Amino acid sequence: MLLPEELEALRLSDLEGLPQIQAAQCMSVSRSTFQRILERAHRQVALALVEGQALSLEGSLIETRSARTHRRDAHRESTV
């Protein structure tokens, strides 16, 4: 199970490519705490992929970039 902070750590580090110190600042935690969060997240994802374990997200509201873009485009169309 991925906690919201683990998902955020994955996003900042792996998708956004931020250095750990900068990602830690974004999350308002120390670099060592960020590293522990990220290590746990990587382990959870690895277990899901390699051993076929379920990967669930706890307490997270997931919004993809495409969903945000779609809403922005719909808002633009309604204001034109």
C-alpha cells in the first residue's frame, strides 16, 4: 500500500526529476526523511511489479495531468 507521501515522493523524484534535497523541501521534510519515504515507495512498487502483489493507494486523490488539462480546456470553451 502506497501512502500519499510515498506517491508524492515518487512523483517529485522519479517523474519531476528533482534532487532529493529540493524534493524534501517541497514536502517540508528533511532530506533523510524524504529518502526513507522514497525507499519505501520504491520497495512497494518493486514488490508489486516483481511478485505480482497488489498496489493500492491509501487516502490519495489521484488526478492525472490529462484530467487537469481536460478541465482547463472545458473551462476555456465555456468562457469563449
